[in-house]
Amino acid sequence: MSSIAFASVSKRYGEVDAVKHLDLACAAGEMLALLGPSGCGKSTTLKMAAGIESVSSGEIWFGQRPVSRLAPGERNIAMVFEDYALYPQMTVWENVAFPLKVRGVTGQPAAERVGEVLTLLGLRAMADSHVKGLSGGAQQRVAIGRALVRDPEVILFDEPLSHLDADQKVQLRAEIKRLQKLRQVTSILVTHDQTEAIAMADRVAVMNHGVLQQVAAPQELYERPANLFVANFIGEPPMNLMPAQAGAGGVLAGRGWRVTLDARRAALLESRPGAAAVVGLRPEHIGLRAPGPGEAVRGTVTYREPRGDADVLTVQLAADAGAGDVFITEIAGPSRWRAGDPVALDLQVERLLVFDAQSGRNLEVAA
């Protein structure tokens, strides 16, 4: 078990910077997720850790050992790929035993080690089955067993669940997390799926255009996103992000809405006179009710998306000078609201986030 550290690591392909000056650490025994959209640099980062891609500048450390100039076979890592990469002509037992065989570990030591891993993964009953006849979830468990069997310092997971059905994903997320904690093996998970990252990782590193945006525990990413990109990327449905004008006394106003901040956040605004702001509020932090006279924030439901235990509603606000901003709200379902219904909105001001419109930084995180 070893920690991993990327020290000012960059990767360039000609004129293209795939990863830019990455400073990131994964503690020994931790699972760290690299999360972001396609092309953000997360897979390149994983490949540099594996030694599949070279480092253009900077250094990667496994514990106290620099590894950037070591071949993949010298790094004592294991990888779990999205396409399983198993040997179809071999049985489950033979696939799991293969890494030991190529290292010259055979006989009773190998049998004990393989048997232990198969038991951990619930694969003992299918040890003599050929992997080509197994379900996708079972094949991925075999791939995980093959990674675990030789006690690597680090396991690198490259989109390990992307080919699985929804129910298999739920089961295998829990299984990978259980095994990772049980064996205390340092792990990096690459995924574009925030649900997967949040469910499995101790911390999540969000990347965009090759640049690390924020690294934090999942709950902190949700509650205190460092910037507009993270705020919009984390959460489903995405956070409402609205341009706002700041007034005296902590007042923020948009098209068809107006709120007053508490004294602490009002002071942040007052320290940045003239700076344009963007207000963020998650859909689940907006309530709906029947409108009454003199409502401060009112509008009309334009779309309802039923999701069983929740409804996601699109509300067009009413403004003095025409149409106002559009808010997405998520409420308990099934609700009585339908397209065309007039509503009043209850904005949970204590949950509201304020971002600098120019830099995109969360004013509270940057303060």
C-alpha cells in the first residue's frame, strides 16, 4: 500500500496540453476519483500513473519513490479496464491465477492466494467456469480478482462500470468499495459518472480542460463547489445559476426574484464593489406553493418531469419587464403541479451560493 502524488505534472501532445501542472495526492489506502467530461485529462492522468503515457514535466511519486521514469512492470500496479480484458479461453480460476503464473508463483502458495480472492469476490462456485459465459458483472469481478491477487501497491480503475446494466452497476459499486476498504489498497478511479464517483470514492478530483478544478470529499463538492464549473457539473438536476445585481445591505436581484443575504455573505459582496455576481441554488432547495397576493417570487410551470418519488419542474418567473429567469426545482412526487400552473417559489436563501461572474470563483471558498 502506497500513497500517490502528482507534483506539477503536465502532459503535452504537440501543441495540446492534455494535463496542466497537476498537483494532486491520493493518501495510502484511499480511493480517489478523477471526474470530469470527455477530454478533461482524467484518463491521461491515469495512464501517466500507470506508465502507459510518459510525463512531459513534473514527477509522480508512489510513497517516497519517483516512478515517472519506471516502466509499467516496475511500478507494482494493477489496472481494471471497462472492457474486462479477460482471457475467454480460460476459466475464472485460471484468469485470476494468471498474474501469479507469469511471476513464477505456482503450487500451494498460488492456490491459497487465488482461493482467498475468489472467496472475497463470491466467485468460488464458478471457479471452473469459462469467463465468456458469465454476465458482465461477474466478468468485472473476475477482473478485479485478477488485480487483487498479487497485492499491488496501487489499483487503477478505468471506467470499470461503463458497460454494465444499471442494477449491476449498483451491486458492483458497493462490492468494489467493500473490497477496497477491506484490503486498504490505494486506488484511483476514472469516471465521467458523478454518481459512481460519489458512491465509491473517499475524495473526488474534478477536472476540466486538463486543469484540476477542485478536490474534496463528495459532500463538500456538493455544498461548497469552488467555482461555477464544479457547481454546474456536480448534482442532478444541475444547480440553477443566475446572473445577479448586488445592491446595498446584501440584496441580490435577478429577473423576477430578489433575496437578502445574511450579514457574513453580504460583507463578501461589499468587499467587491462593482463586481458582477452569479447566484447558485440547487433545485432541491426551492419549494413551490400556491401563489398569494404580493408574492415576491412567482412564475408559471412550463414543464413537469415525473421521476417517481420526485418531480422536476421548470418554472418561468414573472418579471416587471416581461419574462424573468427560469428556475428548475425538484420536489417530492408525485406532485399536483402541471404545466401552466401559477406558483410561488420559496428560495432557501441560507443555501444560496454567490460566485464572481468574471473569475467563476465561489466567493465563500475564495475568501
